Amino acid sequence: MLRDITLGQFYPTESCIHRLDPRVKLGGTMLYIISLFCFKNAAGYLLAALFLALVVRLSKVPFRFMVKGMKSILFLLLITVGFNLFLTPGTPLVSLWKLQITREGIILAATMAVRLSLLIIGSSVMTLTTTPNHLTDGMEKMLRPLKIFRLPVHEVAMMMSIALRFIPILLEETDRIMKAQIARGADFESGNLFKRAKAMVPLLVPLFISAFRRANDLAMAMEARCYRGGEGRTKMKPLLYTRADYLAYGVLVFYMVFSITAGRNTFYVLPWK
Amino acid sequence: MKMIKTDKLTYEYIRRDDDGNVEGITTAVDNVSLDVDAGEFIAILGHNGSGKSTLAKHINAILNPTHGTVWVDGKDTSDEANLWDIRQTAGMVFQNPDNQIIGQVVEEDVGFGPENIGIPTRQIWERVEESLRAVGMYEYRKYSPNKLSGGQKQRVSIAGVLAMHPKCIVLDEPTAMLDPNGRKEVIRAVRALNDVEKITVVLITHYMEETIHADRVFVMDRGKIAMEGAPREVFSQVDKLKELRLDVPQVTLLAYELQKRGLQLPNGILTVQELTQELSRILAERERK
Amino acid sequence: MAILLDHVNYIYNEDTPMAAHVLKDICLEIPDGQFVGVIGHTGSGKSTLMQHFNGLLRATSGHIYYNGEDIYKDDYDMKKLRSKVGLVFQYPEHQLFEIDVFSDVCFGPRNLGLDKRETELRAYDALRRVGLEDELFYQSPFDLSGGQKRRVAIAGVLAMKPDVLILDEPTAGLDPKGRDEILQQVKKLQTETGMTILLVSHSMEDVAEYVDRILVMNRGSVLFDDTPRNVFAHYRELEEVGLAAPQVTYILNELRNNGLDVDTSAITTKEAADEIMKLF
């Protein structure tokens, strides 16, 4: 059951967004998020939404996959909207018992909802179109300049990719250990907090022992295959920019300039502001 | 020159109790001297705890001898300067298929070794392709290792070693965690390495039937080599093998049983075909008389 | 009174694109006291089937009756079922966790809510039954050999006093001698206690001489269900699905095909040798 959780939920298909260099996608996502926080009027959000719609379309990932990602944070979204809606002081429109909804509250809540939704869909476009492996590669290369501060960039990236490989294996193992202990009458579900924490011991001990054994085996296997850190290593799949990547950077710059100018210009401010 | 040579190889480790006090010394490998020629297929048999895996780890310089010397392709394994050369010359495949695959995609895992030794990108791709083809896993190059069967995972591990262009491959119980189909797949791939690619193979196992195609078989017990010879010679000594906690293929056992009851069968019969042929031969001779 | 499976289906990940029909319309009856070998290779559904017997997995459709009671009834006591149908998983490493062997075996009976005295009596009895030497009782289970760990894992379930014992590949990873020792111990346990035992394995040769009945699983269905002798008679069909009958079956059949008059039903080397000697 647990093994089907795909981390980073990559959606495998062929598209021009999938083929982009992970650095473009990482940088692009960051810029997009920054742009969302710069807007002062609705036109900016409209442009951002249109741009995102275009990217989603190009990525060939069905829109419902994006919405699926939204479900998990729906709760958070509702709280934010609720707080803004009821707790913003200003011109009262409706009064419910002690709470009142103000004009400013509605505007702020709507802005927050739009901003958060775009932010989440925007970043899930990145995770849906980039394999976790590619993502770590991209991060490793983008963070390479930090090496001069003696940060072990390669090692951290290697650790992340190994973790990604072993998470499904360890999840499956957790499932099996749980079953083995349930078969011996273990109860993971009832009792108070203390009792439940205690019930985890028969699960955690075998899991830790197994994880350590795996780590030990893996280290030996890596050494046997001549692994000795990032020094002198070549890459099977080196990251190289292609024309499409430069083009994408161009599009990004254009979007940033255009949307931020539009989004901050009071000329476009809609009647209600 | 010998591909592998060990001279009076001994490996000891100190056992400690929970407080770190010395409890005693265990000799895992005890005074073992053996030679392996280039291109040979040798098998090392032994029950769990007989020292066979400890011996294997010396060939890849994962362990260094307490006493004695190990040479791989003429290089002394205890010399630090030879370390990476030796690991490239003698590749190693381990028991647990999950704990030795590093990549998240089959082809990336096979490329891991060549990346480590600084092979240029274009050649890595060539090596990955030829290695995956050699073990019959090329069609699976884009798969996640988690979606493969045990036998397939072990073949990927073999390809990963092959891509480093070793002269010798040591396989440390590669089939112990597999089902019969997976075991057959892996053994077939190993035999192809030896027959086609002419790579020296050291296969460590406790399944007798996997060793019948080896050039020579060593049986280990308590860190020492207890028996040595061609598979036929070793398998003919059924009683001695049983003493060493091993068993022989059922055919060999049946032939042995029939011998004890007075049939004139040759020693160390290994396959069903051999036995039926021999039995038919004896019957035909009887009729002539 | 036996276990009864009535048209059991299990669909993994139902309603998703990854749905897989793992068990297909299984109907079975396991009478009390029988020793059953369950054979099939990885992915045949044998382990999934075993997890239905004690309710760890719930059938997508169909019914399972234990001693005449439907285990899917709303008020059925699952915890009690799990103590009556003991399941030992393949890797002992997945269940051993206590600081010493004896406490580990106490885990099961303690979960049943038994008092200290009864718990320890049962643990002691279970450890004796699996043939573990007394001097190992207070050792860490992690320092034991593969075969010893396996015994402790079995004792851990036996201590719950189950009526049915299911062993999922108890010999995986053991050397030949270790394998024979475990199988003999299980057989002894079965004759002494009269328990029902289901032993999952992927080797016919290993279990042939111990079991009363063999259940061959293939792609989620029961392919053969009969005595070892009758199952091996289908050695050609077994071959087709990638399972092998014992080598002696092949030899005797080969001889018979060569026109010799031999009975091909032998399953051990001794029986086969007796049969062949009749020719001379």
C-alpha cells in the first residue's frame, strides 16, 4: 500500500516543459513566486494566472493532477481565507454575531486565496515535470558556487538522491514490520498518547536496525564501485543548456518585466481600490 | 600471471562485549592459499559462517589480511596506493539486491561506477548500453529499480560492475535472497560473463547446483579450505559434504544411493540426463549378457 | 473445525489505474491438523493469501470462515483470530526487537493480556518446542545465527498458543543444513501438537517429504491442490509455469519414457532408489 506514494509526484510524459533544464525550472519557479508577492492590483494576478495556464498547458500534465496537490493544503487555505475575511478591520458589510465581514476583508481574503493557489500550482508544475533525480542535479549545480565556503554540495546532493531511492523501500518495510507485530497481537491504534508511543517500540527497533544495516551495505557497495566523493567524478547525464533553455529564460524575463510593471502600476487599479 | 593469488591469508577480528572489553579473537579465514587463473570460473561453497564471504571481501580490498598477502592481477591489496586499481580490476556483487543499487533509474545506476572513475560522458553511455545488453536488461534501462524482480535487480548490479570493465568479478552469495527463477536468471548471466566476455568469475554460494559449471570448486569450513577440485570430484564425496552442512543435487544423491546398493555408476553424476543415460547403458549391457 | 475460503478475491489498489487482481476466486478448505505446503513463485499471490487467514488483509469479495464463523462479521473478534491463527513472516528481523530472546517471545502472550507467570510459562514452552538451547535465552536476538533467529521468531508466535501456524518461507536464506533442521523441527511440532500448519515455500523438493498436501499457486489462482505424489505427476504443467518437481520425478519419468517399467510416484531419493533397483 505504502509503496505507491511517489515522492515529489513526478508525472511521466513528454513535453517541452519536461525537457527543460532543471535549473531553468528551479529558477523560474522562484522568480514566479517572487512576482506573486510584488503585485498590487488584480491585473498582475490575472497575468500570472494566464502565464501559469500557458505553462500547465505546455507541460501536458492534466489539470486535475495540479488540483490534487491543492487538496492537501485546502485546510491551510481555508484558515488563511477565514482569518482574513473575519479579522480585517474596515468598512463593515455583514455582521454575524461578533464577527463582521468588511470590504477590505473580502479583498484581502480573495487576494490571499489567489496568491496561495497560484503559488502551489506553480511549484507543483516544477515537481510534476522534473524527476527528483534531475531536481537534485539541478540544485547541486546551482549551489556549486557555495563550495568556496566549504559547503559539501556534492555530498548533500548525493545524500538526497540516496534518501529518495530508499524512502519507498523503507516504507514498504515499515508496512511489513507492522503486520508482523500485529500478527503477534500488537496494537498500534488504541490507548492514550503515552501508550501509543510505547506501542511504537516494536516497530521502530526493527526499522532502525534494518536501516542501519542497509546504510552499512550501501556504503560498502559504493566503495567497491570506487566512489570517493565528488572529486574527479564525471557525469553520465551532465546538465547542459540547450536553445530551448535560453528561450525559456527569455520568456521568464519578459514575464517578470511585463507582469510586475502591470501589477504595480496604479493606472490599472480596478475600480474597487 | 595469476588473476588472484592468496598466500597464507588469515583474517582475525577481536570480539568485544558490551563494555568494549576483549572477549576473544575469532579467526574467520585461516591460512588460506589459493590461485585463480585469468578466465577461470571458480566457485566457493560453504555453510553460513564458514568464512567464504570474508575471504571474498579480501579480493576487492574491502578487508585487509591480518597475516599473509593477497594479490589481484599482480598487485598487493594491502598497499594503499593500489586500492582503486584493485577495486576497478575486481568488481564485486553483494547478496542483498536492494542495498547495492544507488541510482533511481536502471541506466543511472549502471553509470555510477564509470562516473566514479572519471570516464568521459560519451563513453559512459556506450559502456552502460553494452553492459545492460550483456545481462539482458537493456529493455529495462528506463525503469525504477523498485519495479524490478530480485533476479533483475541482481542482473543490474552485475551490469553496474561490468561497466567498469573489470578483469574479474566476485559474486558474494548473489542468489541467497532470490526465488528459483531469479537464481536461474542470475546464474545464466554469470556464466555468459565467463564464456562470452572471458571475465574471471569467483562465485560464492551455498547452493550446489549453481556450481556444476565451474572449472573448480573450493569448499570452506571454519575458515579453511576443506575440499578442492573439479565439481565432479567434489560432488562424489557425498558423506563429506553432508558433514560440512552442505547437500548435493538430488540426482547426485540418487546416484550415490544406487552405487551403495551395488550399481556400477561413475562418481559424481551431476545431471538428470547423465544418470538416465548411465542407467540405460547398464541395462543394455545386462541384456547382452 | 477448519478454515474455509469461499470465492475469495483480492484486488490490490482497487479503483486506481494500478489495480491488480492478486487473488482470483479462491475456494479452499483446510481441515484441522493438516500439514499443507503452499508453493508458487514470487508474485503468485501465496503470501497475500496467507495474510487473509488471520485478517491482516481483507478480501475484496468472498468470505472466510474460521471454525464456522464468518470473520468479516461486524462483531467478530479479530484480535482473538490473530492469536488462534499465528503467522510468522519471512524475515525474523522484521519482528525481533527486545533486549533478549526470552522477553521477545513474551511479547505475544503479554499482548493477549495474560499474567506474568502464564506469559513466562508459555514463552519457555515455546522456546523449548522450537529446539533453542537454554543458554541462548538471555542473549540478544540480534547476535544469533540466521537459523536461531528463525526459531525465536517462530517461538514468538507459538507462545500465543495458536491452533493454526502459518510460516512464510521459513527457510529463505538458510544454508542446506539449516533448512533441513528447521523443516524437521516444524514437522516434529506438527506431530507432537497436532496443529494445522501451512508452510509457504518456493521449492517443491524441500517440502515434498514433510507435507500431507501441496497447494500450487500461480497468478493468483490455485493451480493444483493434492497430495505431493499427485501434484508431481503434473511435472510438465509445473514446468510450464516455471516451477520444478523434484529431480527424482524427472529421472523416473525419463526412464519410463525410455520404455522401462517404473512407478514414477516416488518423491524422495530413497523411494526412487528402491524403485530403480527393482529393474536390476
